[in-house]
Amino acid sequence: DSGLAAKLRSVFSQRPIWSKNAVCERLRFKYSANAVSKHLPSVAYRFNKGPWRMMWIRYGYDPRKDANSAQYQIILYRPPKHATAELDARKKMLKANGLLAKRQKRPDIRFERVPLKATTIYQVCDVAAGNPVVVDLLGRHGELFNDTCHDQTGWYPKSVKDQIKKYMDEALKERLRKPLDAAPPPPLRPGDAAGDKEAEEEGAEGAVAGDRAQSSSGAGGAREEAISAHEDEEEEEEESEMESEEEGALTNPNDIHQMIRSLRNR
């Protein structure tokens, strides 16, 4: 699909590093995760280890040479073990209320909902966009940044990562006290102006795709479920790979202030 390939080139011209889920959201979920996965290698590559592992990186861009790439590093979040029972119960309730499928179709990339997996992969910039506290944490630790990047652990010191995960644990505890959460529509954010125009131009295309989806039934529905299951398996495999790697101490960039400004303007 040359149309999808062109849209991916546009997406990576706006930001050099994306998760697959973030790309799908940026494209307003007009394409399946499977289709996006198929075309991503035409515009980007991946590291199989290190602070950007499993993320898609625009060809020609090396995050190890750019301190501002710190904001695109991953956060590998594992909920505390004591929350396991509550998370399992919430997942069952979501499924019983017909909300689980909606969540799976539109994954949360900003840590705005309760994560239900044993391991969830986020990017710093996305979590900061959904949680202003994280922007403050990054800013408060600016003095710890260095001008070199460790090939396994990136730009951030371990203290920053630990502070972010501590906040996430506390936020998770608070969110588990609240009612069930559904999947909201893709949010419109200040930095999405160019994408908003593109989305409007694609309105007719999206309507046609929607009509086709509604007209599908029987075998079509079964095929969609099979694709969804395949995509879930791919994500689980990626997360399993990441869990098997040790996370060492981190170091950080000089230009944290530029990164913070960028995050606050998103």
C-alpha cells in the first residue's frame, strides 16, 4: 500500500522514533496494527537491545548521537506484584462489560489508563504528555545529565527512571480505586496540527473503510479476531524479549531543558 508508506514517511518526518502503537494512533487507527507492522521496515529500523529497543527509528537517525533522543527512550513498566490480584479482577470486569476489546484495539501509550499486562512498554515523551508530574521529574534531575550515551542504558540516570516508576506505581494504586476505564478516541493535541489536516483529508477514505468494516461479517469477523490475536502474540513476544534483558544504570543529556520545552509544547 503506497498510501500507507507515504503516511509513515510523513509521521517519521515529524518525530524520529515511535512505538508501533503510537504510529497507529497517529494515523487515527485507520490501518490495522498488522498492516502498519508490515510497512514500518520501509521507513525505519529497530535496535534489539538498549534504551530504544523495539522502537522504530527513522533511517539515517542515530539516537545515540543526539541527546534530545532521551525523550524517546522506553519505560519498561511492570506493576507491583501486590497489585496482580486487583489487575486480574479488573481485566475480568472489563471483559464482562465488553470494554476489554475496545482497550485492545486502541492501546494506551501515555499511561492514562490502568495497564493490564505484566509488562507494558511506553516512551518517556508519551508518558510525560499524559502525566505532567513526569515532566517535573525530568526537569528536577537536569543536573544529572551527561553528554555521552551508554549503548545499553541511554541518557537517563537510574535515579530518574526509578522516580518515574515510583510515580507510576502510586498512580496505578490510585487508579485502581476508580471505576472501569474504556478506550477514549485518539486525543487531539497541540502538536498534532499537521496531522489534523491530514486526518480531515482522509475523512472520505476513513468513511469508506468504515463501511467496508460494517459490511464484513461471519468469516470476516473471525479473520479480524485472528489478526488481533496474532498482533497480541507479537507484542507479548516483544515484551518477553525485553523482560529477559538486564537494565543497568543510566546516564543523561546536557540539553535537558530543550527536551523539557519540547515535551511541554506537545
